[in-house]
Amino acid sequence: MQEDTPMSQSKRASLSSYQFSASDRLFLDTNVWLAVLGPHAPGDELARIYSRALADIRQARCAIFVDSLVLAEFINRCVRIAFETFCPNCATPGKFKEFRRSPLFAQAAADIANDAGRILEYCGRLDHCFAALDIDPLLAAFGAGRCDFNDLVITELCKREGLTLVTHDGDFSRATVPLISANPKLL
């Protein structure tokens, strides 16, 4: 049973004012991991904000969790960014397959695997227990065009595990889990 903490009462907190503590149980969304470990432009403000937050989270010794959906989203998005970087004028799908067979992909994949390994070093692993999910409401919400399917699964995982979601994704504006963000649209 989750204790009634200030975070569970308020449901939303600004990253800039939230004081992390060892009792926090956090689930960092893919966009946070991309800001911290993914490729980004020098001086990227979100990278600075969420890198500082991860340092604070680790210093406070919060429990951080990840599941296979977030890790796969991180890896796949990093691969797509590498493809767009190394082959900016390649609009046809076959070009991506060519890229995956190239030495450029091999180097990018090694770097991405290293970054994914760092995520796993920081986090406890969770199963999203797909078989136990009440999938019909999730498919209905997705089918109505209201939500990203993976975001729905992440929300359910956070509910089940009593986790606070750390995200910058505006798609979580209607999420019914405790949430910490630097995105003003979520606050």
C-alpha cells in the first residue's frame, strides 16, 4: 500500500521545485532518458534540466525503474536519430535497411547499446505484465485517437507499482499517476 505522501496528494510537481528523497520510487519516461543520454545539440536546455534532475535523483538515492517498453523506445529512437544524422536525404524505407547493414550503424549501435546499459545500471527492471493488463480500455482509448498505446501501458505500470512518473511528454496531461515534469503543460 502506498503511503499518502505530499506527492501522492498533489499528483503533479514541477521538476524545478521538487525535492527528491530516498523514499521516492520513480519511473523515468523515454524522453527523459533521451534528454540525458541520447543525442542532442550542444547547449540543449532539456538535456541540462533532466541531466541535473537525474543527478539529484541519484544523490537522493531514489529508487528508479525501467521496463522493456522504455528501453526499446530509447534504443529505437536513437537508431532513427543516427539514421537521420548519417543519411539526412534518405526518404525511402529501403535506405534504413541499407543503413542497418553499414559500418555507420555498427558504430551507432555500439554507442546506443552503451547508453542503454547505463540506463540499466541506474534502474531496477520491471515487467509490464502484459498478460495481466486490462487491455480493452487501453485499446479503446488508443482507438479513439486520444493516447499513445505505450503511454497507456506505462501509466498502468506506474499505477500498479506505486511509481511517480518523471516525463516531459505532454501526452501525459491526463495521466492519473503522480507526475514530475519540467513541462509547464503537465503542471
